[in-house]
Amino acid sequence: MQASLKKAESAGFCFGVSRAVDMVSDLLSEGKKVCTLGPIIHNMEMVEELRKKGCRPIESIDELGKDEILVIRSHGVPKSVIDELEKNGLDYRDATCPFVKKIHRLVAEADPETDVVLIAGNRSHPEVQGIIGNCECEYFTFNNETELDEILPNILNSNNKTVKMVAQTTFDTKELKKSVKKIKKVCTNAKIFDTICNATSVRQSEADLIAAQSDFMVVIGDRHSSNTGKLFDICQRRCPNTVLIETAAELNIEQVRRAKRIGVTAGASTPARIIKEVLDTMSEEIKSGETTNLEESFEELLEESLKNLNTNERVMGTVISIAPNEVQVDVGRKQTGFVPVDELSNDPTVKPEDVVKVGDQIELLIMRTNDQEGTIMLSKRRVDAQKGWEELQEKVDSQEVLTSKVTEAVKGGVIVIYNGIRVFIPASQATATRDENLEDLVGQEVNFRLIEVSQRGRYKRAIGSIRSVLKEQRAAQREEFWKNCEIGKRYTGVVKSLTSYGAFVDLGGVFGMIHISELSWTHIKHPSEVVNVGDTVEVYVKDINEETKKISLGFKNADDNPWEILKRDYPEGTVVTAKIVGLTTFGAFANIIPGIDGLIHISQIANKRIEKPADVLSVGEEVEAKITAIDFDKKRVSLSMRALLPEDEQAPVKAAPVAEETVEEEAAAAEDVAEEAVAEAVEETTADAE
């Protein structure tokens, strides 16, 4: 009987691992000093290979050397690590697998008040440690059904909190199904998130099928790799004669010779080079015997499928499927072509389906061929960038105003994508003023012009300016404003800043000031009691200083004028309920409506002689009083409590010898002093309006 050899199609690097290794390789090729926080992937052969090229693993960010770039490995890290890197301004790249990032977001969104998080995975594994480090509420971990049984009582005692369950991306799919079934039985409010990586599910299912058909199963991968360990467990259940090896040197040749049906799979962090070495070794051993007819020998597959595809060659491809992490394309070859999501567009916020549709013909750049797996990694964004570069240089020369969306805020500025090219706009050129938040620009369409497009060696850069366009726009707005501005004209503006004496409003290229006395009919201590920065307000021009170009704005609504309300609703003779707000030797001041206080003279408080108002009244007390006189010119109101007493009780009162005229003179003098102070403040602050 002839021996057969079957390799799992899914064996080898998954997208996340490939992305992490490529990120480190690209940095090294650029001559950068690179560190990784722990091994970049769980495969010491690959880690050692990268170490020889200049990448060293470190255990703590304290070990990061000067001018070194730290790469966060595909397993991800706790949020505290990212926070510390950001706080200290350290240079880093995040190679966390997008599927792991999704889990971080899910647990971070859990509410400590209402939720409890359940994590299926190995607690000591760095991926699970990273998940825990992004969770702010109560959590539990389990690695199998037995451990789940131990923690379920604790979950049930969590005060009816909602259970949110996630799983390590490489968790055993069959083990998870059993656990989910049990959780749903006892936790009826549980929310189960399927976070096992699609590639992991496919890899485990394929390994299970091949192992069931084999009498000798070989699992290739690092013994520290969680997903490799899971593959070994799955295969061993189906095929007791299963071995886990890290390199071809560990193969037991006698086992290979005795086997009739050999199956091969590999973990997600196993390099194609090692898989090829193992297949070559077994293929040669089988050939050296009398059984040479392999089901699909590695050499035959390679010879049949590979054509002369060179890196950096452009090809046309047809989109055949779209997934969250990649787009598969047909490039007319036997290899499977794929475009990773980060090679689809320079805009990290767009979804693949927003960029391409199934059936689209697109031009692509070959990034890397994988001889072992028969795949081609391609890039659309790099082709777009190459095409757009010459056009950018023309835009610099013409100083044309361009429009595009801000995709992200980075250290020192923001990024705008124009024709597939990342344009950096420094913070000093991103906003009209330096105190504006750059994060507020993310997602906004902005007008900008290019101020520099340059190349240093093989590296190109494009720098733009939003401020230069804003400056021109504001100059045009100012010119238009002064052509049409006149006293009494109404405008809609935006509050830009507040001071103790007023609010400055942007009227569209020109600033005006609303004095604090114009913000409210009632007394306020600070403008923030009425308006806040960013508020849209309706104002009118109260005064214009033609020489200094200073504008005083009115804000108060005439209909809200308390004196107009008093005239309309509270004529003389009206009885009101007023609150005592002040006491003097000659009487009491009582608030009638917001903004208007009336004087109850000491002679009008009671029908008997009183020494002082405080003997009868207290601040905060509400009293019934009659409006006896209103002087709208002097803004004064006289009240009487005595007028509401029964007629037989209204005997003449001998009050303390303080004439009402004297009271009015004192009140008028105090009011004049206040008005002079306000006038002086207006004059000073108007001069400083801008």
C-alpha cells in the first residue's frame, strides 16, 4: 500500500501573526532599532531569526533604549501599558491582532455597576492577561468545563449582574460550545460574544478532519503557543499517534516510515519555512522507500502552482470575497491572492466593503509571495499612493485648496488622506488658534493646501496646512462683515472665550464682546452663568468703534426686560408676594420679580412705631405687599405692607425720623455710583475686546 501525505490548507501564519512579523520586518528594513514587549509571536525559531536581524524582546518598557521603537506583539497588552507609553511619550507600534482588539473593546465597554465579565481562556496566557488589563469590572476566567463549574456559583451571586462572555481567540471551539450551553442554562441574561478567530475555527476543524483520517498526525509549532497546543489536543483525540514538533529535526523517522496515512497541520505562529522543512524531510523519507505516490506532495503542489511573480510587480485582480480582515482577489494565478485590510486603504476608519465590491477590477502591488502556502499578499493603497504622488507635487506648485477628511490625530498633528496618500498636518497648521483640540477634527471634512512634498532616499512625505486656508477665509469674511455692519444689525455667532467681564463672540471673521451687564437682566457674577464656550448665540450690534474696530454686542431680549414685565403685569395697586432680600435702618428691600426689588419704607411695614425693620422682618421671609408707586425713569418701586392692613388698624404711625425723600436720595446716590463703575468697566473692556 502506498503512503499518503495530507497537509492542512490552513496551516501556518494567520493574518494577525503575519501582520505582526511584517511590521517588525518592515521597521528593521528601514534601519530602525526595534524591541518587542515579550516575544513578538510564540515561535522561538522566528523570534531568534528576528533577533539576528536586530529585534530584541524585552520584559518591561523600562528596558526600552534610546531611539528604539517598541512593537506591541499580536497578543496585545493591558491598557495600563499603552497609557504608560503615551504618558512618557515613547515611540511604539501596535501589532495587536485586530480580533484581539475587538475583545479589548468588548470588555472595556462592560459597566462595573451592571455587568460581570466571563473570559474563556488560559489566565496565564499573555492574550488573556491583555484582555483582563482592559476590563474595569468584576471578571472570572476558566480554561475548561471543570473550572467553569467552580466559578459559576460566584457569578450567580453577583447581584443579578448581566454576564458578558468572551473567549481567547485560540480557545478550543468544541470546549467553548459545551461551556456556552452550560452558561445559558444557569445565566439566562448572559450575552455571549463569539470571539474565537475565524482562522482558528477553520484551522481546528480542518485538523480534526485530517486527524480522523490519519494513522500518524504531525502538529508543527512552538510548545509555548496556545493555538498549537489546542491543535495537538484536538488531533490526539482523533489520532492517538499524534506528535508535536517545533522543527524537522524532531521528527521520528521510524514513525514516518511505518505510517500509511500521514496528516500535517501547523499553529498560527509557525513560519512557512519550518513547515516546508518538515514536509521536505517526510517527502524525501517516503521517496527513499518504495512508496512515492503522495496524495499531494509538497514539491508537486509547488511546481504546479507557482509562477514567476516578483515582489513590487503590479497586477490586475478581481475581488472574489470580502472579510473584515482581508479581501480575497483572483489575479489569474493558482495562488490565492489577498489584500490585508490595512493594505486596502490609507484610511484606517473605512470598512473593506466601502472601498471595493465583489467583482471589482483593481490594480494591485505584489507585496510578498508565500511559496509554502501558495498565497500572494497584495496592496491596493500603495498603488494608489504611487499614482497620486506626482499629482501632489503639482498641487504644491498651484497652491490649490483641497478637501478631504481628517482620519486620525497623531503626536504633533493630524493625518488627512488625499488620493490614497497620508498628508501630515502639524498642530501649528491644523487649527485657527493653538488652543483648539485636535481630536475634534477627526472625521471632519477640511479644506487644506499642500505646503511641502519631498523625498529623502526612498521615503516621501507630504505636509499640509489647514490654517492657511482658514486665514484667507477669515480675511474674506472680515472684509464682507465691515461692508455691511451697522448698529442694530443682528448676527448669529459662536462664543469663543469668556472673561470675568464678558463673552467674546466670533461673528464670522470678526470678534465682538457682550459685556457681562448685557448678558442678563438680573445680576450675575460671571458670564458662564448664561453662556459657555462653543454656544451659538443671537446678538445685535450695540456700538461700533470705527477707529479701533471694536464691536460691543447686545444680547438681552427686550421681551425679558423685568421693567417691561412689571409695566405689563404689575401696575400700581397690585398686591404681590415679595421676598425680603435686604434690611436697612430706613426700611426693607423686597424682591418682586427677578431683577426688580422694591422698598418697603419703615413707615409702611406696620401700623405701629418700630425702632428698626429687623425687629419685624428677616431676610428670606415672604410678605404680602402692595405696589404704591413706580418710577420707571429712576427704576424705583415703592411697596407697602401697612396698606393691606384692615382700615381700623391703619392708625398713623410715628416712625423713626427718617424722611422718605432722604431714603430716595441715598438710594439714588448709591445707584449713581454703581452706574459710574459699570460705565468705567465697559470703557476699559471694550478697549481690550480683542
